Amino acid sequence: MKYKVGDKVKIKTWEVMKTEYGETQITSIYKHIKDENKVHFIPEMEDILNKRFTDRIVEIQIVDYEDSTFSCPVYRMQGINYGWKDYMIEGLVKEHIESEPIHSRFEILDIRD
């Protein structure tokens, strides 16, 4: 597992994964990993990302090493009930530094008595 809890990551698009790994007959995408169950990227996962996370940036909430559904380690993302794998992730998203809000011009110029 490449990422840890609290990491903000960007999820690849369906088209990018389809190009990289191909599409199965049951309309899902997966990367075959030797000695590991297949974890599919399915249309419902793409729909959730498009509706709730339009920038495709999500936070890893759990790194589940003993997931009973897939019998292999998966990531659990904020509010999404699916297992995610490294191959689905484009990469880490660096935090943006928020600038301080500008107050009134009087505070900036400090001309008040």
C-alpha cells in the first residue's frame, strides 16, 4: 500500500484506467495483480466521483489490510463504501496554502485612531 490515512489523493478517470488496463466484459476495469484478488473499478465508483468529488480528490480514511470483501488490502475513502487500490490513484495532492483574508482597508492602512 502506497498511501496512508489522511492522505488526499486524486483518483484516475475511467478513460485513463480503461486506456491503461482495458475494460472487462462486465464493464469494469481492473489491474491483475499476481497472488491478489482483482479489485474492480466499476461504473458506480465513477458516478460517485463525478457527482460528489468533481475534482476527483478524496481523503483516505482507512487503510484496510484485512478487508473481508476483497481478501486483500484496500483503501477506504471519505464517505464512499468501496475498496480502492493503488492503481486507481493518480497520486498525492499537495495541500494548497490558504492566504489570509483581507480585512477592511482601515485595518490594512491602520489609519484609525
